[in-house]
Amino acid sequence: MTDETRGDSPENPIDNDTEWVAAQIREYLATDGEKPAFKGGAPLVLLTTRGRKSGEWRRTCLIGAEDEGRQILVASLGGAPKHPAWYINLEANPEVIVQNKGAIIHGTARTATAEEKPALWEKMVGLYPDYADYQQKTDREIPIVIVDPAV
């Protein structure tokens, strides 16, 4: 596939253009998720979403966890004052793809409810303690995203 067709399908997404994230994606794909290792050993997944304006498929690398068969993600953007683009995209287009190691999971993303969030937040902070610092840095409530697998 050519660069001209990149983003036209979930199988040919546009990768995050931040160089260190793009490098993570390349290494993840080359090793079926065995590498790269993230700070503190936090597990990584690849998330592919559809752009809310462009309709293009985009892929990024994030800390992710499995919980009762679902994939859990944190829309932290390092504690920035705005949500990450991938989160805004999945709010508009909730059908997403998560690659967890060699497994490709098609699913529907949603923001955790107020009842669901505390336990999931605790789990994710346990995997990556910096999330607690990120929440202190920002006035926005950092969302937890649940990806329910398609049935």
C-alpha cells in the first residue's frame, strides 16, 4: 500500500507522527507487542481510531490493560489541559481496534461511568503511577476508556 492510501482503512492506518510514539509503534509491530518496554514495565497496546473530521484511520501506542475481557485505556495526554485527539475521535466514532500483543480486538469504546471509574483508575495508576501526577496537573477529569470487544 502506498502513502497515498494510508489512512483509508483500519488495516492501513496513519501512525502517530510524534517520533518517539512512531518508533514505539514500529517496534511493537515488529515484535507482536513484546517490545518496546515502557517506564516501569507498563503494558502497551496499539489503538486505531477513525478521525472525526477526516474519516482517516489513525494508530497510536498507549498503556493498556485487560479487565474482564475488556481493554482499558487512560486519556491522559500527560496531564495536558485538553483531551488527546484519539479520545475525541473515539467519542465521535466509537468503533476501534486494539492490538494487545498479537491479538487484534475490534470493539466499541466508551468512557467509564462514574461508578466504574474508581476501580479502573486504581488499576491503571497501579500499572503507571504517573497517572496520579497527571491528574494533579490538570483541571480536567482524565477519562478512563473501556473497549468492549465486538461479539
